[in-house]
Amino acid sequence: DTGVSQDPRHKITKRGQNVTFRCDPISEHNRLYWYRQTLGQGPEFLTYFQNEAQLEKSRLLSDRFSAERPKGSFSTLEIQRTEQGDSAMYLCASSSRKTSGANVLTFGAGSRLTVL
Amino acid sequence: ILNVEQSPQSLHVQEGDSTNFTCSFPSSNFYALHWYRWETAKSPEALFVMTLNGDEKKKGRISATLNTKEGYSYLYIKGSQPEDSATYLCACPPSGGGADGLTFGKGTHLIIQP
């Protein structure tokens, strides 16, 4: 297993376009998280999945954002009608089957979005 | 919403010197404290997860302590090396634990000067 993979690593788009990011977690991890990191801030939680079920969404996740994990494996994060404020690093992480908040997260290298 | 704070925001340290920085968090309903290191162009990497008051963990030249009663953790780096240059993030899960998203601090950006 090569860890958590994210694609694309960089995306430049024009305002108003739609973008989609993909995350492939560690295969035996059943929890998958999306975070967003902007300049000068720490990663901010967006949403997470346990298997294919989306169990929590942050209020940061506006109606233009949608995340899926259809078969409990890879996940996609789509942003519709992008705005300049969406420019950020989008990080994906996965963790094991334990339910504790002490679970270590394994992160991908992130997908950097620039909206012009 | 948890309030996780880190200081200083950035730090320049001479190679060979030791350094430390702080993470503060709410002491009520504490469950766990995570430390991650994030090098430029790489994935954030877990350093420690700490749960017990008074706990101390060590990984090579890096160590961390935890005080859950007063709500702070220190990260220490002994004999800094250029490869220690990174952003160090601390994070807490929601009060009482659970698998919901971690709340991260803004990080301490550490630069080791040769």
C-alpha cells in the first residue's frame, strides 16, 4: 500500500467552473476525511465518511461542495461554480476501524486549487 | 467548536540549537492531543497522539509533554537539524472523543538556519 493518494496535485481553474478531486485512502482504513487548508491557517475539517456513509459535514461545506464515497473505497470532492475564496489546499486523510478520537490520521499530499 | 492555539506562529532556530513550542487546548472534556509535522510539498505526518495527563513521548530528537489539567502540550526538538524545518500542527478530537474531525491549530512554522 502506497499510502493516501490524491489527484490532481494542482488545479488551476477559472471562477465559475466545476472541479473534482479524488482521494484513494489506505485500503484497510474505513474512515476517510476531507480538510481544507488556507494560507496562515491550520487544516479545517470539511467532512468524513465511515465506509460509504457520510457521517458529518462542517458548516464550511456550502451547497456548492459535495463529497461521495460510493463503494467505501475512494472518495471524490466536487466544488461547483468555484469562487476565488475556494482557493486552498484540499487534504484527504484516512484512519483505521477504531472509533476513538485518538486514531492517527494518515494524510495525502493534498490537492492545491487556484481559482482565477 | 474547540479552540486550539499554537505559539509561536513562526520560529527561526540555528542548526544545533534546541527549541520548543506550545499547543493550548480546552482542558474540559479532554480526550486526546495529536501532533503532526508538515514538510513543504509533502503529506502531514503523525508524530504523537497523547491521551494521559503527564504523558511524555519521544521519537528520536523530538519529544512532547502533555498537561491535560491546564490544557497545554509542549513539543521539544533537541539539536535542530535542517530536516526539522516544517510546520508543526497540533489537533484535538471533539470533546469526549469520537471519530469526528480533528480541530487543528494554525501551526508553528519552524525554520532551521544552517
